[in-house]
Amino acid sequence: MYFSKRGLMAIVLVVALLSMLSMAVAQDEELVFGDLPRSETFIVASQAPHNDVWDSFNYYQAPTYNNATGYANVIVEPSFITSHDFHAWLAQSWEYNEDGTEMTLVITEGANWNDGMPLTMDDWLFTLQYNQENADKGIAWSSFLRDVTWSAEGNEITFMLPEPNWRFHYNFTGIGTFTPVPKHVWEGQDPTTFKNPDAIHSGPYRLVSSNADTRTTIWERRDDYWDPDRMPAPKYMVWLKRPEADVAVFEWEEGNYDLGRMPNSVMIRMMSANPHIKPLVHQDPCPRGLIFNTTIPPLDDNLFRRALGLLLNRQAVANLANVPGYVTPVLWPNLGDPDETYYDAAAAEEFQVTTFDPEAAAALLDEAGYPLVDGARVDKNGEPISLDALYIDIGNPGWTVWAWLLSEQAQLVGIEINPRLLDIPTFLTQGPNGEFDIIFRWFCGNLPGDPIALFEGLHSDHALPIGERSGGVPGRYSNPEMDAIIEQLRTHNPASEEAQALFRQAYRLWAEEAPYVTLYGENEGVVFNTEYWTGLEVGQAWVHWTPAARQIIDFLEPANR
Amino acid sequence: MTANIDARADESATERQDAGRREVFQYAIRRFGVYLFTLWAAITVAFFIFRLVPGDPMNILLGNLTRAEGRQRDAAAEEAIIAHYREIFGMDDPLPLQYVNYLRKAVLGGLDLGPSFVEYPAQTKDLVFRRMPWTLGIFTTSVFLAWLIGTGLGALIGWMQRHGLSQLAVILSTLLQITPQYLVALGLIIYAGYTLRILPAGGPYARHLQPEWSWEFISSLIQHAILPMLSNMIVIGAGFTLGMRALMISVLGEDYLTFARAKGLSPFTVLKDYAFRNALIPQVTGLAIIIGATLNGTFIIEILFQYPGLGTLFVQAMGLRDFNTMQAIVLFSIFAVLTLTLIVDLALPLLDPRIRRVA
Amino acid sequence: MRNTSIVVGIFMLILIVIVALAGPSVVNSLIFPGERPLMRGSYRPYQLDSPEHPIGTDGDGRDGLSVFVSSIGPSLQIGIIAGATATSLGVIIGFVAGYAKGRLDTLLRILIDMVLVIPTLPLLLMLAAYIERWDLYKLSLILGIFGWSFVARVIRPQVQSLRERSYVDLAVLSGENALEITFLELLPPLLPYIGYVFSLSIVGSMLAEAGLQIIGLGAGGLPTLGFMIAKGFRESVIAIGLLGQMLLPAGALIYVFLALNLINTGLDEVFNPRLQTTVEGE
């Protein structure tokens, strides 16, 4: 025996140390939320504003839709997703008949629910009927089925529409549209009160826990997800409601969140404190504009409205509103659609829809009969003109400063415009109720190849008395010429040449009438932490928009640390 | 010495003890009647205010719904949705009838305060009761502690008002009293929570835990409560200190103190039995007010610390114009303040014999 | 009459009044000649501290320092008008309630308690719908009108307690009427407390005003300290690193309160002779 006792002890000690060290290395994995490995957990810091529902996973209820648990993003899957074009998801394709009175939807076969049950045509038919039967209960995705009948064959559902409708498929494309619910869970339940407590939908995750006190929901990936090609990388998903930005910056800087929204203004600081943090900034799909109340003189005069449009320094507002250096601020002369087949460039030029020209505005006012008397413009009754401009302050300079810039320019031509700050709920009520002179608004819903949403709201159907809620552009605009164009547009296939001509016609009329004017397009962004996960980049579809998390999840890859 | 004085006081008290008792009893009855009337009047006014605030919950709800509903807007469908919710929330009835129904359900229906918009279909009552323990537990406790510390400290500072330390304490508490609570809370979060990392600075307990009787949960609960309590205590405590000091000083000018001191009573006895007692009465009233105001005043702390209490709920409800929930919270706060004031008023004659005569 | 507290307090007040009066034009001519630092959109918003913008620019693209300096004046005015309104209303009602017995006291009592427990924010939101144009004076009066109940609530029991003291009984016996008793016997000992409540309600109004600005009751877009703090909170200026835009307005409020308190303490020492002979602990 060459080993002395001491040597033997040394060897034992070294072995023991080595094994401890290897154990330590094996356990080096950082744990979060009790026992979730950080590198396998994707943490979304959401910021649900008012609704705070953590125990209901009911897709029909508006209060739960905007929740922070992430269920609408993690487990609810759409029929198709839309980015620049459409991608099949729970459904494969759609097709219209010749006159647009029938649409056939091909559903995806082989899908299943996250409790393991298959997702079949039965579930589709059940959901359609369930929605139709409960249409009077004030639930989402029921109104489009009114007077619609359908029949199923194989994996196809054919919808018989009461009148030609080339836009019926919009009810199946994108976030927040019709999607089937499991029959075995929802049968016999009331859509307004059922909570779907086990969160059964078709997505790749299962509910682990959800806590209303700590505002945290934990999801775990399921191995039996129906589409193995789209199996997401993170084993766990944690959705939590982040604290106020003042506090949340520290969480971000410590790398405790992976994805979420933060005010643009704090991004620079966060990025310098934590080099893993990347802002993913895109242009917001809803450009901003101003609506005039067309029932109040002199705003009932389109020349006066256009003169106000000429007083708007849009470039200055856009520059203030946007994060410098990411996406160039855009104005929207073409109502958000880059395709010239849908808008009339000559009309934009002729009616100066984005021009800032106070002199032209003064000339237009003189011409329209609003002369300058003792330094103030007077209306047709000889009274000095005084208007209120309503805005809200959400911390974005663009939303507030326009009113002050407009007020200043208006004063130079002799019109008094008082900027008035409102709290958000009052703003959301006074707007639709038409209780304003000039109000700030965002214009959502314009789809590539179909900008009808930008004109639809101008139909005189929406010109309700002041004080009643209007679903359209709430300026109480009413013009038979515009109505006629909109009514034709509703029944035309947007891809047809007739429709395109109509769109250009509507654009020209809008530019001449200026019932609302354009302001700017805004940059919006989410913050992404690349320390544990990568794969999200500027330019990818959806990446800027947190409600589209289901689509984003598929881009994620573990970071090589 | 003290015993001597007490004995004399007892003698004079015995003379009108019986009459006094009857008077106090009558006073209590009348005071209770006033309490009930005030409660009713305040609730009534609050009811009408909340229904008249601009901002229609239907508009806000529908804003959410239509955002969810996709792209095709449908005026008729929106009407149907509005009609459905208006019916559930009883908004179609004329206001006086709504009021009668509200009172009837609240009183006879076992506190049925209607459904909530914030967490529809949750009942307002359940919502409020779920959030109440957090507010009561953290904020009421901290107000109470702040009151105790502030009163003691204020009395001491007032008593020794010429002492250098006292003047320093006055300046310090003046600074703290007027500092916006938001800054104090944020300062604690940044310093204790993220710089020193000694205490968690957000949420009621660690995010992965569920309420249970385990050491892990309870210790987490306590750790998470320290910073919000502290930020509440600092500001409110400073206010109590200054208030007590001012009261103390005004009492110190009284002749009977000079007399008592001249008699050779020890300064501490004079402080304890004379000055402190007399200054205490308004301070007790102040406590009742502040406890009620806690609900309105500390919501910023609840929000910064992500505490799931009534303050946070009120802000959420205000944002959705959820009048049922706002009303329920205000109802609770009205009830708390008035009841506390009642208790204080009934207890005051015990503290201050002179008030007995007022009654 | 040489009392350091009064001298220091008055000096502090004069200083801030000078800053309020002269500050805006001084800052404008020294740092921003030929510019409009108060015009929204003049600069890129949320710029960090720099020689050009000592405390950065705010979320509306104005120079932070200019906003701060021009906030002081309107805030002081609001504070004084609202504080005086609230305190005098509160003291009068508190005195009447405390002095009177029976029905009047009960009625006032109910009124005080009601105003105290009903939250003012929704009430003000309601008012906002009915008042067309807001200016500084309307705003201050409204604040004062909603602020009195706290004062009344704390004054009333004090009066009640005082009027039962023996020296008040003596005064009654010597034929003083209610007014004389109030002004000669009851008011003097309460003055320090009233002074304290007054300074509290001045600064309280300056802070409360921020809440009104946010719901659209602002005094025509005037910059104020309260609004600066509220806006700073909403826009997370501390997280951005614009500490000055939060600490300066908060500091100014504290400063005003401190100055008022010093004067209050000093006045008390001079005019309250009984304080001179006070019994005191070692």
C-alpha cells in the first residue's frame, strides 16, 4: 500500500469536493417563482389597465378579454392569423361564391384541446350555434351570425349570408375574432357568467395557477399539443401585472421580465442599465387624427374645417410623439394605406390634406366668410369664434401638444381655441356622445386592400343626436353623397375595380369635406429582454403588439448563455 | 399627591353621579340617532353623486367589447349589448327608483350591492370583502401605530419645546408631513427594495405562493407588509406628531399647569396627568378622521406596492365608472369614519370629564 | 419684537415670492433669450439634465426649470385663496358648532361629518361637467369650499372643551357676550392650532389642485406645482432620471410649509404671553 492514511484522506476529500462541485454546477440553474428554471420560463409583464380578472378564462366577456393572465394569447387560438397576409391556424382557408352570398370555411383537422380532448367539427358547430343563441346576452362574436345559416360537410362549413358580404371572413381572421370553444366544457353554461375555470382552449399551454392577490398566472407547456411544428420553446409561461413604470424599470434592469410594454421615455435608461434589453418598435396600426363636430357652426362648414387642418403642424406633433431613431414618424396623407389604387393622390394634393400653411388657412377663412374684426375672426352671426379642443394625457407628448400647437396657430389667424384636458373615462364618453368641438381620436380597422373602416364611420346612420352614443366617427357628419358611396362599398368585393374606383371617390370626398383630419402615425413598442430568450426582431409580423403573444411565442428561441 | 387629587375629584363627581349617568345615557341615545341619520344622508348623497359623474360605464364597456369584436361594427348588435347590461345593472329605471332599489337590496338583501363592472360577473360585495382585509390589515394598523408614535413623540416635543432636539424633530416632521406620500414610498422602494435589497418591494406576498398556514407564506406576508406600512407611517406619523405638539403647546399655557407645577408636582406627573390628557382629546378625534381618510389617501401606496386593497380597486372602478363598486367602497369608508367618530364621541366623556357637562 | 422664527420665516416667504414674481422673466432672459421655454413642443420632450436645460425638459416639450419657476406664483395664489377660504369657513363653522348647543350643533355636526366622508373627486368630476371655463380664482374657491370640513372637524371639539373651562365661566359671569367670549377667551388659546391648520390647508390645497388639473379642471393650462408633481408621477419622471422635476416642486411645497410654520411658531411665542411662563420639562 503506497497510499498513506493522510493521502487516502486527501483523495477522499478531493473526490468529495469534486462531487459537491459537480452538484453545485448541476444546481447552478437559477430558479424563479418557487421552482421554475429561469432559462425555461418566459415572463410577460403585462399592464392591464382597469380590468383585473384572474379567475375567469371566458373568451366571450369583454372585461376578461383585456386581462393580464395572458389566456387570450397563450391558449386561445384564432382561425387565421393576419399579418401582411393570412396564415392558416384552426382553419385552413375560405372561399366565396360568385355573388358573395356564401362563404365556405375549411377547418383544420386533428387539433385538440389542452385537456386532451379532440377539437372536432362538433365543437365548431356547437360554438356557432351557441353564439347565435346567446346573441341577445351582450357577448362578443355573436352579432355577425345574425340571419346567417350554415351547413357542414366533411371539414367544410358553408355559411349562407342574408346579403352579399365580401368581408364575412374578417370575423375569422386575426386577434379577437371568432374561434371555437370546447363543447364538453361550455355546453349548458351561461356565456356571461361562466368562468371556464380550468382554462380549456386549444393552445399549447395548460393552467398551473392564477392568483388575484399577486396578479400572477403560471402556464406550463403541454406535450400533446396538436401541431408539433409549432411547439413553442418556453416550458413555462408566467404572466404578471407589472408595477408602475417607476418601479418596473428596476425589475427590467435586473432581467426579471422577458416581454412587456413600457413608456418610450424610460427605454433609453433601461437599455443602458441592461444591455440585454431591446425595444421592438413598430408603427401603430391605428393612426391618430382630429374629429370635428359638424353640427356646431362654424365647424359645419367644410371650408372652415379645412382651414383648421391647414393650421396643424403635423410634422412637429409627429416628431414629439415618436421615439427618435427607431421608425421615422409618418403622416398619413393616404389614410394609412400605401396602395395608390385606394386613394386619390391628386385630391390629397388639391385639398392639402397634410399641409401646414397658416397663410393659406387665413386666405381660406377670408374666402369662406370669416373676416377678421378687431383681431378676431367672427362667424356668420358676427360673433367671435371660440372652440374647445379636447385631449387626454397618457404621457405621450403627441397626444397633448397638438392642442396647444393648434391653439397657438389659430390665435395667430384670430381664432380662439381652448385646449381642454379630460380624464380618460369622461373622454371616452364625451367622444362617442358628440359632446365636443374638436377631439383627438385614433382610427383603427384599416386593412390592407380594404380601407372601408376609414369611411364607414362617416355614414349618416351614425349621426345621432348629441348626447347619444354613436358607433361611428362621432362628429355627426351627414352627407347623402358619402352615404351612397359607402353603401355601394359595403356590397362590393374590395378587390374589384369598381370598389377601388369607389374608394378613390370616397377619398376625394373626404379630402374636400374634412369631417375629420389626419394627424400622424405613432410608433409603439414592446420591450424584449434577450438574456434568456431570443428570436424576436423588428420587422417580424406581430412583434410589436402584446395581444398577439400567441403568434410571437413561435418565434422564441432559447438564448445561448 | 396624585392620590390626594384623585380623591378630591371623586368626591365632587359623586355628587352628581346619578344625574350624570342618566345624562350620559341620554346623550348616547341621541348621538346614536344622529349617527344613523348622518350615515343615511351621506350614503344618499354619495349615491346620486356617483350616478351623475360624467362618463358612462356602458360606453367604456362597449369600447372594450368592440375592440374585442373584430372589425365589422354593427350598430344593432351594440344596442343589444347595451340593453342587456343596462337591464342587469338596473340603469333603465328612473333615478329615484334606482335609489330605492339600491337601499332595499343593501339593507334587506344582506348587503347586496349589485354586480360589478370591474370583475363582471363578480358581485360587488364579494369584491369589496376580498380586498378589505388588505387595506384594513396594512393601512389601519399602520395608521394606528403612526398615531401612537406620533402622539407620544408630539407630546414630548411640545413639552420640551425649547430643547434643540425638539426643534430638529419639528423641522424633520414638517418636512415629512408635506412630502408627497408617493415620494416617500418610491424612495423606500428604490432604497430598501432595490439598492439594499433587504425587503421585497411589491405585492402582498411572493408571486408563486398561495395563501395557506405555512411558515413560508406567513413570513413572506410579513416581509411584504413592512415597506408599505412604513411609508404610510412616516407621513401620517409626522402629521400626528406636529398636531400633538401644537395641542400640547396650547395646553401648556393653561393656568392649572402652572398651578400644578407650583404645587411641586414632578414635571413628569404634570406632563402625564395634566397636559397630555387635555391635549389628547382632539388628537383622538383626529385619529378617527385619518383612519377614514386612509382609504382615499393611501391608494397611491397600494398602487406603488401592488397591494390588492380597496384603494387600488377604487382607482380601477373609477376608470371604468363602475358605480356599484365605487359606491360600495365609499359606503364602507363612510361607515368606518362615522362609526369611529361615534365611538370617539362616546368615549370622549370618559377622557375629559368637562365634556360630560356639554352632553 | 425680535423673534428669529418670524424673521427667518418671513425672509423665506419673501424670497419665494420674489422667485415667483421675477423668476420666470429672469430665467427666460438669462437662459433662453429669444426662445419660448414655456411653449409646449419647443424642445424634444424628456431630455435629461444638461447645461441648456438644468432640470431637463418635460413631457410636453417645455423647459423643466421654466415650468417650475412659473409654477410657483399660481400655486401660491391658489394656496392662499383656497387655504384662507377653507380655514375661515372651517373655523367659523367649528366655532359655531362648538359654542352652540342643541339643534344647531347637531345640524352642523351632521353637515361636517357628511362633507368629510363624501369623496370629493367624483363630486368635482360632476362639477366639471357644469362649469364651462375655469380660472385660478374659481379653482381656488372650489378647493376651499371642499376643504373646510377637516378644519371644522378638528376645531369644534377644541372649542367645546375650552368653553367648559373655568375662566370661560368667569367671563360669562362678568357679563361678556358670546362674541367677546369667542374673540377674547376662546380664540387666543386656539390660535397656534389654527395657524398650524392654516399652513396645512395652504399647502394641502396646492397639492390637491393637482388632482383637479388631471380631471380637466385646470386653471386654463396654467403651470402649477401640484400639476408638475402629478404629471411627473404619471410620466414616471423619476424612472426617466428627471429627478429635479419631481424634487423641486415637492421641495417648494415643503419650503412654503416650513416658512409658514416658522412664522406661526414665532407669532405664537410673541403674542401668547402665557407661553412665556410655561411649565416645561427639563
